[in-house]
Amino acid sequence: MKKSSSVRNLELVIREIRDLDERAMNLARERQDQLTKPQSSLGMLEEISIKLAGITGNPCPMIDDKVVIVMAGDHGVVEEGVSAFPQEVTPQMVYNFIRGGAGINVLARHVGARVTVVDIGVAAEIDDPHVKACKVKAGTNNMTRGPAMSREEAISAIEVGMETVKEEIQRGATIIGTGDMGIGNTTPSSAILAALTGVPVEKVVGRGTGIDDARLRHKIAVIERALLVNRPDPQDPMDVLAKVGGLEIAGLTGCILGAAANHIPVVVDGFISGAAALVAVSLAPKAANYMMASHVSAEPGHKMTLDIIGLKPMLNMNMRLGEGTGAALAMNIIEAACKVLSEMATFAEAGVSEATEES
């Protein structure tokens, strides 16, 4: 069977994802050890700068142009009453993003990042030139009655993410943050985690927008029903994504893969971004090298996801908003890590005596 252009593009991008640059990392590590401080005394700041050196191939990496990509899409499973908010909130929040009034706008301004909003699957029409119009379909299908989307639609959504990152890099982006908007999207995120890992649904599901105990039990039952109806193949991440995923999750998967292929660090936000990251590493294990975990969400499945991927979160602030808010906050820390490496004096430069071993 002849492969579609989208499949070929995805395979090409995955092949471009390589190991980290060990030479650049070693040089960064050597400089860290020469800076005017006890070795490893800046902890994760040192680890971050060394990883960035490996990602970029630059022993003294710099973060300049920052962008948070917010993928917006709706979910048919909202019909089952899994969210405290109605679906019309998704397009309303998209307009809030472009007016600059959402949490991500405030935090992005604070760290000097721009926000790119992508309509990849909002159920309503979005008519505004400030939104990147890439609608694959008007929301996913209700996954309790069959696949959320076709395999082809899932691949197309991944390609939207890859193309979006490519465009942002051409504009000058040196770091990508992942953001999401889609009422009900903790439900497919939980389903993806359960499907790929085999962990019982009740262990991975959280309260999302703040649902009560009764609705939480209902949400667990809805996800279990979706998994039973669709029987996604855990050995085929694309099958899982298509059957129980979301369009914005697929778009973020593409963002992560596209950033990794271009040696650009990608800052993973909360649980929805974590689900996309899990799909990305299932498709391309080396993509994990290019990810940085911003924070650990209050959603129980998020810590589990980060542990599986092998990512250490920078922050633990009980956040669960999404939108890329955690990613934006972490960009300040990542930029600080780069500045410590490049701007801090070495012992030789400062004329400070180094530590000596006791005899």
C-alpha cells in the first residue's frame, strides 16, 4: 500500500531525531565545574544547562525567542458529562487567548514569550486572523461509541503540530512550550495513559476542571467503556491516539517531534501535554532527550507520565490549568540556567581560590 504524504513526513521527522551532542554536554559540564561555586551546588540549574547544550549542540546555549503553542480542540466524549464546564467554553477561551486575557497570556508576557493559538479541532467556527486555522475536524467523535478519530486524522493533526513548530523556528524560536485548550481533555489524556501502560483507569484519572466525587466515578466508567469499545493496541501508539485521544493532543505530539527533529528544546506543560509527550516517545524514544518537564500537575496521571518518560519536573505548585502556564513559568528557570553557565565567572577569571582536597 502506498504511504500518504503525511505518513512519509512523519517518518522523515522521526528519523531526524538523534542522540544528544555529548561533546557539547561535556564542555558545558567542564565549565560548570570551573564556575565560582562548589560543584553541583546549583543543582537542577546545572543539569538544565548541560542538557540544553546537548539539545542545541552549543556548549554555551542561549534562550532568546520563546513561544508557547496552544493547540485547541474539542471532544465528543463531553456528551457523557465528564466535565464541569460546557463545550462552548473552548471557543470562548480561544478568543480570550487572542485578546490576551487568559492565564497563559499573563505568564507569557511575564517571561517574554509569545503565544501562538492553533485551531486544530474546535467544534465551533473560529473567525479571527490571530488564530492559526488548521482544523482537522470539528471536534473528535464520542469515543465511547467508537474511535475518536481516524488514523489518518490523527496523523494529519500530528503534521499540523510539526508544521507549526517549523514555522515558529523560521520566525526565530529557540524554545517551544506546549499548551492546550479543550473542554474534557483530561478524559482522553487519562485514556491514552491507561491504554499505553495498562495501569487501571481509576489510578490515572483526576478531577480535571474540578468535578465532584460522583462525576469522578462516572468519568472513570466512561473511560473504561471507551477502552472496552475501542480496544486500542498498546503496541501501536497511533492506534491509541486515534481511538481514545484528542486532536490537540495529536497536535502537541507533532510539536514535540518537530522540535526534537530541529534540536530545539520543548518545555512540556501539564497532563494533556504529558499525554502528548507519552505518545511522542512511544513513536520516537529519542524525543525524550529534547523534552523538559516544567511542573508536576495536580492530576494524578501526570506524575506517572513524567516518571515513565524519565522527566524531572522543575516546579511543584499544585497547578492544573493547562494552556501552557507551567511551561511559561519554567522558561524563566531555563533561561536563568543558560545565563549562569555563560555569565558566571570561573575561578580563574575571578581570581578565586578553588577547593583543595584534604590530605
